[in-house]
Amino acid sequence: MKKKIAFTFPHLHEFGGGEIFCEYLSNFLIQYYDIDLYYYNSYGINKKIKFDKKIKIISIKCKNSIINYFCKNYIFLAHLYILFFLQSKKYHFVFSGAGEFFHSNRCFQYIHHPFYSMNILHYLSLGLKKKNFIKILLRFIISVIVRLFIINYNKYSKTITFVNSKFIQKRFLNIYSNNKTKIIYPTFKIPKIVKESFLKFENRKNDFVILGRVSKDKNTIDAAKFFLNFNKKNRTLNLGKLHIIGPIEKSLEKEVKKLNFENDNLYFHGYLSLKKRNKILKKTKYGLHFFVGEHFGRSILEMQKFGIIVFCHNSGGAMEIVASKLQKFNYPEDLENKIKKVLNNNSERKKIKKMIARKIQKYSDLEFRKNILRELHNEQ
């Protein structure tokens, strides 16, 4: 007979990396456990998310209109509400899919990025900008309250923490110094490596791609503007198109349309099926990733699995995935120089391709499944 567990995730109305993680892991673990999936009913469940029918989905919503307003609009508050709701419930264990949980019973938590940090610079990795003063202040106040009165980690000795990169592990241990962590890279649903000769890669177009949500935190618009400017200044490089693939935040739709009509070589595809997306990735040589302080960088890994040489900001967990120093940039001028060096040097490209092929061997869907199951079984 399967043991009963609770799986928690705050909001499910979006369709980003966190929601895909929740969907994938719930559907995987249902093979081994009976699952009650708890989420805060802010705006329902995104239609793209498909849960196994055997999973019991439990919607939580506060009757108090003020509390409900804040839980609907702030994911970490929704998670806190679920924490309080579950304290009296009995399960074999609780698995928190997002954010610190520290259940008094046995609990596993997967941390994409620590929420309750006292270092406001950490908030930039959570999508906040320096100009979002009110949101930054609110998160800091909530973090102080939670750290002092709710999740004193010394009280919750039964909590096992999984983190998604060495970068996040370091941050987590700086916040919760006595807590035990284990790294499990989120390599679920990552495609297999596309094997091709270097000659075949060279026959690809000099196209670039940006993969993932079109959003402010990922600096997608900045990346598109960089490409347009770089292309104007370097016509001799014979650059191709820039493909931007991913759902677009509503707040950026106007900026997207403005850029889209400025240049025929700039394509905002929006959300694409895997078949259409993969067709573009297999024909593209280079990738751009402008997120500063990326937690892990699944989109970087996916692009590299398709044989793409990705240039990303020299920060965060992304540095654990890319292979060459020429793939890492600190500022736009630095990126310009590195792109030119790679595009103008055949032997350099060949060297980077070999380095990437060796680097990404360990990042696979199979490894993720094996690591999750091993840790869950070992700690019970």
C-alpha cells in the first residue's frame, strides 16, 4: 500500500519553471506515493498544467478578504498560509515544491531560491528591481517576522532541504547556517543531447535565440535591444535572426510589439509547442541569456543540449552549466567582444563545442529522478 504524502505549491495559475517542476514531480512521485496536492487558489490552475488523475488536488483559500488579497498576490504569503493549514495534518511526509516550509513533521523542501533572506540584494534574483522599493520593503519586513516568529530552523530538525545549484546552496546556508542541504539539479524534462559533427553545426545559420519567459526579471527586452544594436554595428559578421521563444508577460506586450516591427530579423514567437521550438533550436548556432543571478538556468541547459553556444551573464547557478569563459559576460561591451571572438574564430567554436559536450553529460532527466528517489528513500 502506498504511503500518503502532501505536496505543496503556492500558486498554479502561471506556467513557468516552478509550475512545471510541480507538475512533473507530482506526476512522477504518484507512482510511489498517494499524493494530496495543496495550492492556494489565487487564479485557478493554468490550463497547460496536466496533473495525473490519481493526484488529489486540494484548493486552499482564506475567507478573510484582506488575507486572501495578499495571499492571491504574493506567492510567499500564500505558501505561509498553506504551512499554517497543514501543521495539524498527518502525512508520511510533506514535500514543499517552492519556498521554505520547515514542517514540524518530516518535510522535504526544494528551494529554487530562498524567500526569507535579510539581504535585499538577494531579492533581485527573485525578479524584483531596485525601483520596486515598496515590494522590497514588504519582503524584508515579512522576512524579519517569519525568521523571528515562524520558521526558527532549530525547531524543525526533521526538514531535509534540496537546492537547485551550488549558488543557491551557498545562499541558503548563509541564511540558515545549521540546515543540511543537498544539491539536486532540476534537469527534469531536459531533452537528450543532439549529436552532430562540428561540420554540421557550422552549416547552421548564424541565428541567435532567447529561450524562456519574456519578462522583466530575465531582461528579455534588454537582450533584444542588445542584439539589434550589435547587428547594426557588425554587419560583416552576417548575423541571422534573433528568435525569442516563450510566453510574454502582459506588461511587456507593448514593448514587444514595438521591437518586433523595428527589424525583420527579430522574431517574438511567444509560446511554441516542443516540436516547433525544437525545429528552431536545431537550426540555431547561438543563444543569449541576460538574467542576472539566475538560480540554475534550465533554458541555458536546454539550448546547449541542442548544440547551441550560449552567452550568459557571469552570475548565479548558470555558471555551473556553461563550459567556457567566453560564454560568460559581465557587461554589454564584454559580451560584444566575446561574441566577435567566437564568431570570427572557427577553432575557438570547435573548442567550446567540445567543452560543452563534456560538461552537460551529467545533466539529465534520468539523473534527476534517481537523485530524488534516492534521497526520499534514504531519509525515511
